[in-house]
Amino acid sequence: MSSQKSFSIEVFPPKTPEAISELRKTRAQLAELSPRYFSITFGAGGSTQQGTHNIALEIQNEGYEAAPHITCIGSTREKVRERLNEYRSCGIRHIVALRGDLPSSYGVLGEFHYANELVEFIRAETGDWFRIDVAAYPEMHPQAKSMNDDINNFVRKVEAGADVAVTQYFYNASAYFRFMENVQAAGVSIPVIAGIMPITNYTQLARFSDMCGAEIPRWIRLRLESYGNDLASIRAFGLDVVTELCEQLLEGGAPGLHFYSLNRAAATREIWKRLRLHERQERPVPVLDRELAGV
């Protein structure tokens, strides 16, 4: 079995022309790391649908693998079918299928209520054309009734046809390993990539974590709080904490890491460098080469 692992990066669609231009610069810096692929988020209720599509095509046209998100919230079968056909026509073969976040002003879920329904539909429509990634929650989805229910929900996504899972970010390596024990006991054998959130801004991180249910361990919270507005110290501490977390995960057998970049390059680049990920990376096959080879 190969010891090579997969390392990838997530970006989100900006809302202004200036931010779009900045993302292009950031993406160029991140592309120097040769990530396995870039995933592109899909805003709550499909609010960034066109932006997700545009950025995915840009990435694909630049010769990198794009993995656009598709969500259930607000979607119909016809809309998803159209989106899938657009991506197929552009040569995109990688999709991240999620339930998605429901905006506070949104009243209708759409024709798909759960991610497993979306995965099943994509498989029925497109066969094996797409690699389908789904989400995993080592610390339990915030809306799940129990850990057991959450594991069962995850199993349903895998049984529907998911190829790979990517986790919500976390800072307790033990949470990931316990999750892996649970899903393997449930018969799941697909790769589960660890989601990684660099720490650069404590206020922002605390807000994100409260919304998505990701735990910030008390010792990390206290240290970050002690720095106040000292952003340099927050960044330095965050780099140390996240690098050590990544080392624990890789040494423990995690098949790869997926970095939530928040459209910034510096922290991801530094962690990548510290971990020497270029030496462990599964070599990405350029899109144009895959097309020539008929892959």
C-alpha cells in the first residue's frame, strides 16, 4: 500500500470584484503547494451558486482539479441535474455533496432533505463520472440527536455512493481517531480526510466554532484569550498547535489533510512547509494530462 497521502485546500466564492481579484492572487500562492485539488464552497441556500461555478471553471482551466460543492438546501432535482451536466461538459469529475446550511430567512428545504439523498441522485444521474466527497463530524453534527445517530447518518451517505469523506475541523486528534473506530466498526472503509482550520484570528474562530459545533479545547481558548489583540502571538501559537495536530493525525494513519484556507495563503503555506507535505503528497495528475490519458 502506498504511503502517499492526499492534501487539498478549500476556498470560498468572494462577493466583490476586488475580493475575486485577491482570491486569484491567493490561489496562485496556494497552487505553488501542488494541492491534490481545490474545493469551492456553496453558500447557504445556494447563495453563491454562480460564484462557485465560476471559480471551479477558473481552477479547472488553470490545470488544477476543482471540486465544487453542491448542497441540498433550496435545490431541486432539475437544478442539480443542470449543474451536474455543466460540470461534466467542462471536464470536472469531483463533487462535494452536502446537506448545506439553511439561511435564517429561508423557509423551504428543497427536494433533497439529507446529503445521502443528494449522493444517491448524483450516482443515479451520472454513474461513476464523479468522485463524490461527503462531510464527516468527529465531534458530532450540531443538529444530530446523538453520536450513534450521527454515525448512522454518515453510514447512509457512504452506502448511497460516497467515495471519500472530509471532516469538519477539530483540535482534538482523539476525536478523529474515536470517530474512525466507530465508523470502521459500522463497516465503513472509505478514506476520511481530516479537515484542518489554521488559527489566525481568535474572535473569528470562536464565532465559527460556536456556529458549527467544533470544540476549541479549554487550554487553547485560555491561551488565545490571554493574547488579547496581539495578532502576531495568536498566529505563532496557532501555527504550533495546528502543526502538532496535523503531525498526530498523519502519524496516526489519517489518509490526508484538507485545509480550510478562508481565502488566505500564509498560514496554510507555513503549516504545509513545516510538515514537509510536498514529500508526502500523492502526486496530483494535471487535468490536461488526465484528459489526454482518457482518465
